[in-house]
Amino acid sequence: MQSAEASQPILIIAGMHRSGTSLTASLLQDAGLNIGQNFLPSDPRNPKGFFENIDFLTFHEQLLFSLGMASGGWTSQTNIPIPEYFEQEAKRLIQQNASPNQPWGWKEPRTTLFLDFWSNLLPTAKFLMVYRAPWEVIDSLYRRGDETFRHHPEFALQMWMSYNQRILEASYAFPDRCMVVHLSAITHQFDAVIEAIQKKWSIELLPCDTERYEPTLLHSHQDSQRLTLIKYHFPDSFSLYNEMQTIADFPDLVIKNVEVVASSSKGWILQDWSDLRRLERESLAQLQNLQQQLQQTQSHNESLNQSNQWLQSELARSQSYLIQAQSELAQAQSELAQSQSELARSQSHLIQSQGVLAYTQSQLYQTQAEVQVWRDRTQQEQTCTEEIRTRFKNKRSQLQQKKAELQALQDQINAMESSKFWKLRKGWFKLKRSLGLSVNK
């Protein structure tokens, strides 16, 4: 640790959450500061990325959690004790992250809670501490939607004061190692900030492209209304911000005379009142619209239920037709088997008759009358056989007709299932399942 520290300068980036430390870290990385590789992934809160070393983030979260504090760093407690185990872990982190060939450091807002700790552990380290107006930080925290500040909105201002008070104390305790910079200097004078770092600490950094900065992401603007609110209702925080402006190496470039800006009209209070009532009206209108949509959905659901009942009735009727056709087919098959049996018997009778005829050929002249009788009987049996064959053909024709009717019914069912109505019905049931609603088919 000592060799790495002695060979390369260390620059640590600190500051309150939502104060622009991520932007600062990204620009310093482009300028040649090694801030690590294992970064916290970007998300909707910071789409450009946090540039936050997960090693130090995890270290601070575990340290706070072990002391029974919120891992997010939402605490106003001063002089946080550091257990011996975490001192050893901090030394290990330094050895793991120290760069042997270029200036290095890290960015992690919770570092602000432990400036004394890191200052003592790294006696040669320098601290670039970024601050931002309390009304802008609070607005950013509210827009981010943290549950903590939704239930306790005043806690956001308390945290701003806690973090920036620590920055102020550190700048008084070891001023030669601290540089306090307002976010506006990062966004509009970063080259001057780089030059000041090189001049004050001899840390060699390169000019970099500041196109990474997007004003729409920071929502930085001169908000005289919120400034007035902070000044007159939270004077301690306003005084702290003024003191930060006084000791800063790069103060706020926009608000040079807060007294003049803060004396703006009080009409914004009524404007907020008006905006609140407008939002209530819009919310009520949206609620009514949702109720109408719900009624339409319920009506559509009833229509779908009726259609479902009709489809079930048609399906039952089709199934009844199918069962009837199957019964008639079975009956036709039974009659066919019976006809085949009768045909076999007729053939057996014919063979017997032929045998008798051969046996009685010698008595042909004597038994012509009997032969004629047998011929007549044979003719009748043949007639019967033809009738049976005709019935068999009729039954086969009926069977083919039933099969055609069955296929037509199946085609009708398939057409019904492929219709737009049927697809809408399936989509509706899928939507109800995704919403956790009961599906009554």
C-alpha cells in the first residue's frame, strides 16, 4: 500500500448523492484518472452510468449495515466508529485498486461520511468534493422516487446538510488536501478545474471532451421559488450553502448574489397551490376515465361470457351430432356384418343345392318339377342377395355422407376458433390471467 501510494497520486471524489459526482468521475476518468473497472451498472436513475467502484460501494454499505445504519448512507450521525476489521479490509481494498502507473482514486458518495477515516489511512490522498444547491439535490431525490423521502420529505434536506457539513469540516481540517467545487464548474469550467488540480497538487491530467454532460439529465436551473422556500423556512441549510459558497474553490457560477435572487415574488406559493389543485383535477379526471374503461371492460367481459356460452352450446350440439353420426355408423357396420353373414348362408345354401342337383342328375327327367322348384328358390335367394347388396351400398353411401357432415362440422369449429372473435376471446383471457383476475370460461 505504501509503495503504491508513494508512486502515484491519489484523488478521491466525494459529495452528496445527486450532486454530480458521477459526471465528475466520468470526466476525470477521460482525463486519465484511474477510478477502477468494476463499476455499478447504469439504470434509469443514472442512464449515463454511475462510474462507482463496486468494491468501495460494498465496503461502505457493509460498514454502515454492521453499525445498524441504513446502507444507503442516510444518516446524520457524526464520528462514526470504524471497527478494526473494516480498517484491515480498507487496506486490502487500497492494495487491490491502487494503480502502479497513473493517478488513481474512486468515486462513491458514502465516502463523504468517512472523510477523516480515509484521510488518516491515506495521508497523501487528495479530495475533490463536489456540492450542489440544496433545492436542486432535493428536487433530484424527489424525482428519483426513494421511499425514504416519499414518507419523510424533510429527511432529504437533513441529509444534504449532513453530507455538506462534513465537506465543510474537512476543508477546514486539511485545506491543502481538499478542493471544493460546485457542480456548475464541472459542467461549464472543467478545463479550469483540471488546471487547478494540476497546479495545486501536481497531478498530471489531460484535457478531455465534456460532451458527456447533458443538461437534461441534471435538471440544473435557477429556481428562485425553491431557493426562497429554503431561505425562509430552512435558514440553517441556507446559511450552510452560503458558507460552502464562501470556502469553495469554484463556487456556483449561476447564483452569484443569493440575496437578490431570494427576494423574488411570493406569488409562486399561490402558483404551487394552483398547480396542486390542477393535479387533483387531472387525477380525478384520470380516475373517472379509468372507471369508464373498467365499465367498458366489464361490459365487454359480459359480452365475451355470452359468446362463450353460445360457443359452448354450439360445441355441445356439434358433439351431439358427432355422437349420433358415430351411432349410425356403428349401426351401418352391424347391418353390413349381418348382410355378409346372410350372404355366406346363401352361398352355403347354393353349394348344397348344387350338390343335390349333381346327385339327382340321373333322375333329371323324373324330378324336373322338383328342379324347377329349386331353381325358383335359387332365383329368390339371388334376388335376396341383390337386395342385400343394394342395402349394403345404400348404407355405405349413408356412411360416407355422415363422414362428410362430420368433416363439415369440424371445419366449422376450426373456422370459429380461427376467427377474430375467438382470438379476441383468447387475448382477453390471457390479459385477465396476467392481471391476476379470475378466468370464467
